[in-house]
Amino acid sequence: MEDIFENTVLCNNCNSRTDKIITIKDNFQLRKWLCKKCNKEWYHPGDLQEYNEFKELKNRKFQVKLRKVGNSHTISIPREIIQFEEEFEKAINELLDISLEEPRKLSIYFSRRIKLIKPGEEKD
Ligand SMILES: [Zn+2]
């Protein structure tokens, strides 16, 4: 199915053609249309919905128990977090990168793929 972002959108204020822009908020990629004439912008509704779900999860504090299994330790990752990104569910039985990012902070990387921003796209 074609994404609505493929379409050319006209500004409902001045009828000018809008520019398609990819913007980054909280490390989250959001597409939007921008009218340079009146500085009005519209976020992609799907991206905005996903961003809001992300923000809700990000602000939520989960508590998990650390368990000892042989010489290692394990934790359970809450279902809500795994279900949020397809990438997480696909990672079952995959090797993940894990690193001690700072004292008392452990990070798990579900993907080594980095989303690239094309030249000319703004960052805010
Ligand atoms: Zn306009």
C-alpha cells in the first residue's frame, strides 16, 4: 500500500506545495510536510501516533527482577516493550549487543542498523 507521504500536499492556508521533511525527536524519526511560505507543518499521522506510543513507553518505569542462571544473570523484558518494535520480536534467538553505557546503566542494542538521514533533511 502506498504511504500518504508519497503524495504531494498543498498548504490549506496559501495553497503552496509543501516540502517533505524528516525530523528527529527524542531519537525518533518523524516525517512531516512543511509550508515554507507560512511556516505551517503537518506531521505524518502514523509517525505521530507511533511517536506518542513511544513517549508513553519511554516515560513508564518498569520493574524487573534480576535472576541468577548458572554463572550469568537474566532479566525479563516486559511484553509492552517487545511488542512496540517489530525489531525486538525478530531478535528472538539472535545475538544482541549489550554494553555498560555508564555506571549503573546497561544498554541492549536490538539492531546494528542505523537509520540514515538523507542530506537536506532537518534535525530538531
Ligand atoms: Zn502555506
